[in-house]
Amino acid sequence: MKYRKLNKSIITISFFICISFASDSFCEFSSARELMFDYKLNSALTAFSRIKKEQKKYLQARINMGLICEKLAKFNEAKKYFRDVMENDKENRYKGFVQWHLKYCKNIYIKESQKLRDIKTGCVLQDLADRKLEALSNDTSRRGKFIIVSHNKHIGELVEKSLEKNVRKIFDTFLNRGYTNWNTKKRIVFIFYDAQEFAAETGSNALAFCRYIPKQGQQMLCFNQSDGELLDNTIPHELTHAVLFEIIGPGVANLLWLHEGTASYHEYRMGYYKRLVRKAIENGEYIPIRELFYMKKYPDTSKMNTLFYAESASVVDFLVNCYGKDNFGLFISFMSRLRDYNYDTVRILRGVYAHDFNLNNLTDFERKWKAYVRGNYKT
């Protein structure tokens, strides 16, 4: 009788140990996924690596580690994780998915190539533009609206496709207002090898930027090919700045919320921004709309700066989806007369959205925006 009770106790204890082990594995996996969805990729990679081989979520963790390395442009590491999944996936549950990603990593892997001979270290941006545009001035056969200068042909083609696709997407938001003017010119795009070369050639420590070269009457976009978010976030963001500059003029920089909000609205991580804004509203930590509209400089702290980008994008999302692309396109057109309105957002809003909001103060606008966020953004 004693032995029977003892065996029963041992079985019960073993059962609870197994349950605890499985739940720990699930919690670790869930936490790592949250970090991944919040775009904290390096932290997510570390969190997924803690899941052991004998744990239930091991294969899914390895797949996510491969996907994160793809995002960070660490293609050799990504291949290592995907091969690990192939070796340990006895039931071939993930075979097709993993094989596709292994092929993708093989095709896109960037081998170190010789730097462009006509780009010399320390060259000033103006001279760089002068020399390249002069060299390409007789090239009338090239299709597309971008002149791409890249170390790697494959990377250049990927960037060009992304630029062409995103231009159509951006102008669709404005219902093609200003597209005719945009379509008559070519833009020069430099894709530098790494951050060191980017800084040496442009004098900037940024990942990317869009500049207007007055002497050539030309816009120049500069990117860094080692940027892990180049295709998903950086290109749509900087290209939107270029489009707004073309339609509105340099005065757009005086309306930070619109300039950065429209650019951030076209990024891949808009889902992350939505969750951030919803959380800020629920916690009462959001930036009041009046303060947002009249901001003249970026917030000091990293946290508030991210919230500023997210909230600005959310306001653009609210105007586009609730009141239509036609009205938003009209709003952007009004922006070309910014100086006449003394750079006052509310006066320009009144010209387009007078029937939709009480714009004597911004309380009504803020109330409707918050209602939209609560109704459409997940926590």
C-alpha cells in the first residue's frame, strides 16, 4: 500500500515537472515573439537562443532566428539556423518553408566586392552628384525614374524595384496629385557599401537621407546596403520625404508631424507604431494633438522620439482612412501654399476638413482620432 502511494506521488510530481517545463518553454517563446513583433530584433534573437533542443518550441524558435537574421542582412547566420531546422525536423513539417528561405539567402548573399572606382573617400556630396550626373547625362536609353549607383548589381536591382513600387504606393495615398511633375525627372540614388563609406562620402552618420542638390536641380537619395531595414522601412521613408519635397517644397520641413508622419505611414513597421500609439493613449502618455501639430524640433529622448513618429503616422492613417485619399491629396496640395498660411496646420486643415471637425480648437479632432485608434488598433 505504501509503495502504491509512493509511486502515485512520484508520477504526480513528474507530471507537474513536465507541465512546468512545457509552460516555461511556451512563456520563453511568447516573450521572444513579442520582442520580435516590437522590432527589438537583437533582443528577440537572444531570447530565442535560450530555447533548448529538447524543448517543444525549438524548431519554431530556430525558424524565427533565421527570419530575424534575414532582416538584419546576416544571411550566413540565417542559413545556419534554417539548416538546423532541416536536420531536426523529422516529420518534414517545415521543409518547404525552410527550403525556400535557404534558396533566398543563397541568392541574396552579398559577397564583398571592389568599391566603385569613381567614388573617392572624402568626396563632397555636391562634387559626387556633379561627377555622376555629368557621366550619365548622355544616357537617355535608361528606363525608370532612378539612376542607381551601387557596388552590387543584384542589390541595385532590388533597390530600384523597391523604389518604383513605393513611388506608386506613395502617390496612390495622394490620388496621384503631383505625379506628372515627379514623372518628368530622374533621381540619382547612391547605395554605399557600409556605414563607414557612407559617412566618408556624405559627411553624415545617418543610415540614409534625401537631399536636394540646387546646382543640378536634382534630388539625391543615399542609402547604406548593410542597413537591415533598407527595403522594408528606410526606402519607403526617405522616398516619401523626396515626394513631399517635390510637391510641397522645402517649407514641408516646418511641419514636422506631416513630414515624418507621412513618411512613417508608408513603412513596413506601421503595425508596431499602431500598438505603440494605442498603448500610449490607454496610459495617458500620448502627445496632445495641439502640441504635435506645432512641434518645431524633435523630442529629446529616444522613447518620446519614437512616439512622435508613431503618433504622427497614426494621424495620417486617421485622415486617409476616415476621410478619404481625395481629401488627403487636397490637403497635401494646400501645403504648397504653406507660406501664405504662415505654416499653420490648423488653418490648412480648415480649408479641407471644415465640415468634418470643429477646428476652433483641436479638442474635437483629438477626440475623433482617439476613438479611431481605440476602434481600429490592437493593444
